[in-house]
Amino acid sequence: DVKVTQSSRYLVKRTGEKVFLECVQDMDHENMFWYRQDPGLGLRLIYFSYDVKMKEKGDIPEGYSVSREKKERFSLILESASTNQTSMYLCASSVAGGELTGELFFGEGSRLTVL
Amino acid sequence: KQEVTQIPAALSVPEGENLVLNCSFTDSAIYNLQWFRQDPGKGLTSLLLIQSSQREQTSGRLNASLDKSSGRSTLYIAASQPGDSATYLCAVIDSGNTPLVFGKGTRLSVIA
């Protein structure tokens, strides 16, 4: 089974802190994604990556950056956390190419609270 | 720009009932469509993936159908159980390697 692991399930940070959210997948997937989920707003794409060292902006990249130094790991960085970044963050991965292209597998989520 | 809509936003049914969840999308030129389940405070679990060349997929009590020409997919749940209570989301892929576009989900409650 595909496993996507997010390093922290719950985090509490203070305004202005730098926050790292780590995500690792074990199925050699080319594509990785970061979403945030808020009540009433649904899932919104922050950043995604189709390959190592590549990144693409999603719908709401402001205030975030990402790093993909290895194929299996995709990190989301909040350079200076703000209270409006309090949210559930979801990492996902998918294979590229073939009939199952795009089939998305999610981690358990990281609930971030910024005080 | 592709838009995905799920109606109703919430649904409550008695245990044992068969039910249908709806998903519609604006651009019929999709590559694949995927249904997910999400329990409160958890990530999304993939239920079914329907490739654009397929009309339906089945897994246990779940059956998902796809009608690209009308821009619709339905998720049929047979003999619903309280354990089916969750939010169900659908998402479409417009082309081979683009991010999925998600609906906002239908929150299902199955009452014992």
C-alpha cells in the first residue's frame, strides 16, 4: 500500500516563527502536493512538484515556500507564521504517466495552530 | 477553468438506506475522476478512481459511475451503515499530469 507520512499531526507555533512541515512517500511517486483545508473553503492547492528540485505554485502560494531535495520528500515552509495560516495541511503524492496518472494518495494531515 | 460541484453539501439518512452522492464538473474533457472519503480531523482516503475510458468502478458496497458528456459522476452506497458517516469528495484531473480539481464534498451522516 502507498504510504504518505506527515511528520507532525499537531503543531502549535507563535506568530513570526518559521515552521517546517515534512512529508515523505514510499512509492517512488514523481508528483507531490501540499494543500490546506479550511471549513467552507475546501481543499486549496499551495504548491506542487513534478520532480526533484522542481516546484510549481498552486492557487494560494503566498506566505509559503517548498523544498524537494529528494524524490520521496516534500517540505512545506512557513517563513514567518501568521494566525491566518492556522489550518489543516495535507500532503499528497501521485504517479506520473500511464492509466493511473493522477491517482492521489494523502497523508493523515498536520493540524497547525498559530497563536 | 474546471469547476467541480457536489450537491447536497450535507445528507442524513437512516441506516440501511441506499444512497447516491452527486458530483458535476464544467469541462467534460477530463482524464480521470477520483472519489475520496474523509473522516473528521483525518486525511483523505481514496475510494475509487474512474479512468476517462470507463463508465463505472465498483468496490464492495460502493459503485461510482461517470458520464463525461453530461459532466456528472455519482457515488452509490448500498445498504448504508453508521460507519459510512464521513465527508465524501470527488476530484477530476483535466489532463495527464495536472493537479486534481476538488469539489467541496458532501457530509454524510448515517443514523442508526
